[in-house]
Amino acid sequence: MRIIRYPQQREWSQLCARPHLDNQELAATVSAVLADVREHGDEAVIRYEERFDYVSLQTLAVSKTEMDEALAKVDADLLSALRQAHENISRFHESQRFEGRMVETCPGVKCWQKSVPIEKVGLYIPGGTAPLFSTVLMLATPARIAGCQEIVLCTPPDKTGHVHPAILAAAHIAGVNKIFKAGGVQAIGAMAYGTESIPQVYKIFGPGNQYVMAAKQQVSTDTVAIDMPAGPSEVCVVVDDTSDTRFATADLLSQAEHGVDSQVVLVSTSQEKLEAIVEETTRQLAALPRRDKAEKSLDNSLFILVHNTDEAIAFSNEYAPEHLILSTADYKTLAEKVINAGSVFMGRWACESAGDYASGTNHTLPTHGWAKSYSGVNLDSFIRKVTFQELTGEGIDSIGKTVEKMAAEESLEAHRRAMTYRIEQRKEEL
């Protein structure tokens, strides 16, 4: 980790810059795989599963028998945890339902919006050493609440050709329609273009490695929408001399263990607390099963000493973290000053793990500074708002001349005539 004491504000933008990757070679590899999947469908997906996931598949779809077997394998305590998390996620996202309101902008002119679900959505769920069954709940639950008709899930199988049982259990609880054994770029391509087995969708959601992220960005340029641009996971923890050293350290490491390219940032108003957390980090790190990943992640990480909490929150707003933990005595005051963050955790008891799993908020969040312009996944991510307007003859009286004048000044004669004819008809009817 790098320790920086009292950096000047002019240095902040450089400190906030994420590690840069040369993506030219990666983009070329991703493009080739996507083109192959687009042309050869299931055959290409199966071929890449054997090449990248080391599994030989005959079919891609998860069968009902496989689902039943998976549910039988998941222990009762985990099923209970999944159901409670699902209930809380449902409760929070239900509260986000859009209620359109008709507005009469002037006499005879009425405007309103209607919420319409995206009909077909695709969810990508990473597998591997940390199968993210929690992400199934985070994505499928709001999709189901929004009313999406077809929810397609792709996730890589293990080397025996089976999907992790907890992923299938979460999918069952959250109401996923169709599940397929496909990982990486080939899964993104299959959902973007459609294959013989995997339906084409209108929007793709979900995290993944740099290849998955590059694939999502490429297909978003010409085929489907995606949830958001994203990079490696990150957290910013703000502490003062009242903060719990053990808690703050665990919060930092809980993000660092995601992967070697994750980034953690500590911002402290206390020299003593910063030093204590450095020492505690060494102690807690030694006991982590994913120590190697967390250790490498810490190489990308910053421990910053600032003068006060106002300076701390100003730095955080410049950094725009995916997760922001305010573990200070004045956390409620600081929370009011947050401008740029994916999700904010307030007070000593609010660990990031709560939001990752069961508090109810969504853990699919903007990273890499995108919190300055993107929201995390929410119910609106799965819907579209269609705009309506209704004009009566009185409405033509209200805005007709305005529309005529503006269209004429923009030299759009057909636009002008569309209104002029109505103005003339209105005069005849009166």
C-alpha cells in the first residue's frame, strides 16, 4: 500500500486515477470470439467452453433435473439465508416503483409517462473460485419486480459440466426463466446475438473479468444495451480517531480479496488511527484464505492522511468510489455532502458485506470513477419510460404559434406545416 500524508488538492486527480490497462490486444481477442459466436452460435459457445472452462458440453441449457438436484444439495441454512436476502432485496426494490403523473403543461396540452419493462434481459453471473450467487438475487429480483418477460442467465459450469448449486438455488428463488452453461466472452456474445439455444436479449447485466467487461462494451455499440461500464471493484473507507480499527481493516480487506486488480482506499483524519489500521491489516491479512489476491490488491491501494473530515469527503467525491464507508463520529453530516459514490455505508455497524448480501440495496455498482455519471443497478435499470402527449383544439390555440415560429426559424418547413394545417383546421371548426 502507498501511504500519502496531507496531499495537496492539485494532487488528488492523479491519486484518484485507477491503474491503466493496455486493452488493444484484449479488445482484438474479444472481437474475434464475438464474431465467431455471432456466426456459429451454439457450436462456437460449446467450443469456447472447452477451450476456456475446460469442460465438454453436449447441451447448454440447465435442465429441470439439474435444478432439482442442485436444490437438494444446498444446505438448509444457506437456503434460509438466500430467502431472507431475497425478501429484503425485494422490499427495497419494490419501493422504487415509478408512478407517472399526468401534467397539463398549458390548456389543452397533457403530457405523461408510463413505465414499461424491458421484455428480455440477460444476466451474467461469474463462477470460478467465488461463484457470485448473491449477484443472481441482485439482478433477477428487480428484473422480476419490473415485469421482464424473459430473464436469461448465463454462468460458467465447473469441469464436470455442472453449475454451482447455490447459483441455481438463487435463480430458482428469484424466478429466472432460463439458465445456460456459458461463461466469459462467449456468454455475452450468445445473449447479444442469440444462438440456437440461448435467446437474444435487449439488455445485459452483470459483473465479470476484463474480458467480460470488454465484451459487454463491444456489443453495446451495435446490438444491446448494458447496465453500465465497469472495472475492478473498489472501496473508500473514511475514518477518524473514534473509528473501530478492526472493523475498518476488515472492510478494506473484504474488498481487497475480490481480486488482484481491486483497489482499496483509506482516508483518515488521524495519524494514529492510520498507523493502527496499517498494523491491523498485516495481522488480518495473514489469516485470509484469499491472502495472495488481497496482498496483490493492496499494491494498488492508498492510505491517505487528511486534516479533517470535510477534506476527507471532498477527496472521496473526487475519487467517486464504488463503495463508500463513513466510519466517523460525524457520519450523518458527512453523508449529506456525498455527491459521487455508488453505495454509501453509514456508521460503525454498516459494513460493505451487508449491502453485498442482505440489507436490500443492490451491489451492482459503477466502478472506475463512473459513479460521477452512473447509478448502480435499481428497478429503473429494468424498465423504460414511454412518453405520451395529448393535444386538443385548445392545445393548438395554446402552443400552435410557438411551434410554427420555432420550426420556421430552424428551416424545417414540413415541421411548420404539420402545425399550420392544424391551426387552419381549428379556425374553420370555430
